[in-house]
Amino acid sequence: MTPFPEPLQPRPAAALFDYGGTLVHFERPDRALQPAYRGIAARLVDWGFPSIPPDQLLADVHDRVEATALRHQASGALEEVDLVAEARQAYLDLGARLSDAQLDILLATEQRAWWEGIRPDPDTAPVLRALRQAGVRVGLCSNAPYRYASLLGQLEHLGLASQFDAVTFSGAVGWRKPSPRIFQAALQQLGVAAGETVMIGDSPRDDIGGARESGLLSILLAPQGSQASAATHADRTISRLGEVIPVVLGAGGL
């Protein structure tokens, strides 16, 4: 049996978690997106806009926005992109000048389709519960430039919203990890100091490098065979999420 990493000393008072790649994993939910965009196409006609084929909407709105998100991520830029504005422009380019309320309805419809593509790590809920039951404050700190209400709804849908004392998304802050600005916002929302907080994530650059620059402790989640297991400045490295418990609480893993 592989021994657990040594516990952090002193025990952190708070833990910040990355979201995608750490607590949950995503895959494109094509079977849910297609009916969602049929509904969006019908809604646009009901509102008096020109009829647009659902497949065209999926390509020219959803896929355009996702491509913008991926390009921005690959650029390494720290200031966050506004994907809500990108979606608004995509609809406008198709002849649909949407009100804020109309755009909100369409983005919410799309987001509900994405619920079908989310797979939480089996250890996510048990780890979050165990930390909070032990008196550790728990927060989320995620690079997610999407509609804020949709992200909160996603957490509610997964049954995770109640497990966080604070939630910080880059789309709301305007800055991405590893920028110190998003870590400062997360710490402020959580009501803790950097030196008593540990960041848990799967990105050596965004999570570990950003935490180190901002004065936090860090735990790198690097599953066996992951490229992220290369040498980093993480205080601890774990191979599965359940190992957060012995590292933070000094107890047996899940």
C-alpha cells in the first residue's frame, strides 16, 4: 500500500479547491446540446427573430463561444475574457439583438444541457463534507468565464453548493489564476489569511504557481501517469482526491 503524504503542519484553517479537473470532469454533452438548441431556435422565433437552424446556432453561438474560451486559455492571459458578451455578439451576428433577459434565458437553457456532461469525482462530496465537519473553511477558486448564475446553478444541480463557504469564479472577478487578484478575492470571500489556507488543484501553473505567489500552501492533484506529476513547488502531491483528508486533517484517507 502506498503511504499517504505527510500531513501539513500546522493544520490549515481553510482549503480552496479548483473546480474542473479537480472536483469535476467535463465532456461535451452532444445528446443534450442538440435538443437544447432546438428549443433555443424555437424561442427565437417566438420572440420575433428570423428562423435559424438549430445546427447553425450550435456552431455559430455555442461552438464560437467555446473556441474563444479555449483560445483565451491557451494565450495565458490573466485578465478574463467576457464570454457573455461573446455570446451576445454571436446572436447579433445572426440577426438576433437580444435583451439582457432574453440572453439570460438562452444561456440558462444551454447550461442545463451542460449538466449532462459533468462527472464529479467520487471523492468530491465526501472530502468537502469531512473538511467542513472538522471545522476547516472550504472555498472554490476556479477559472470559469461563464455566466455566474449558470455556474451557481451547476453547483446546486450537483448538490455541492451547500458544501462551500465561499465560491469565486474568474468570470465574476475579472482575473484568472494564477493572478494574485483572484486568490485575494477568494481569501476575502472566505474570510481567511493566505498563510492559513491551502489550495488544491491539478494545474502546476494556475493552482500551484498561483498559490505560491499569493502566499498559500498548495496540494497538487496528479493522478498516476499524469504529466502534472513532474517536479513542482507544491507543498504536497497526491494521486487521488481522497488523500486531501490525511494531508489536511492528519486522518486516514477516503
